[in-house]
Amino acid sequence: EESNLHRVADPAAGSGLVDTETTQLAELAWAEVQAIEAEGGMLAVLRTGAFHAQVTATAKKRLEAIAKRREPVTGVSEFPNILEGSV
């Protein structure tokens, strides 16, 4: 409410950063879809385990980056609540 963003129709309009990041994300996603299609489609990559292997490898890299604090996670590795008890 303090920022008055609710009064703006499109707060990201004209932002080169938002446009660039969105375009890059869409291009990467489309490349992944094309790669899956080149392998015979989603069912084929699920059957061969290729999709699972890629997801597992990506998750492993991300978890390693978080553990080594190369990829911050707000509230976990950055700005944690030091008063919070264990779950």
C-alpha cells in the first residue's frame, strides 16, 4: 500500500530488465520444449528417464549452490530468523 502500486495499471511497463528477463526465460523454455520433442516427446523422455535425470542434476546443482551460499534463499541462507526454533 505504501508504494501505491495498486494505483498503477502495469508497474513493470517499460522496464527493460523485466522485458529482457521475460524474453530470455521464454527462449530457454522454448529450447527445452524443442529438445524434448527432438527426443520423441514427453512420454519418451519420461520412459527413458532422461527427464528425471535432468531434473535431478539441476536440483543437485541448486542445492549445492544454496549449501555453499552461492545462491541465496531469503529467510534460509540470507536474513534467517535467528529466534526461530527447529521444526
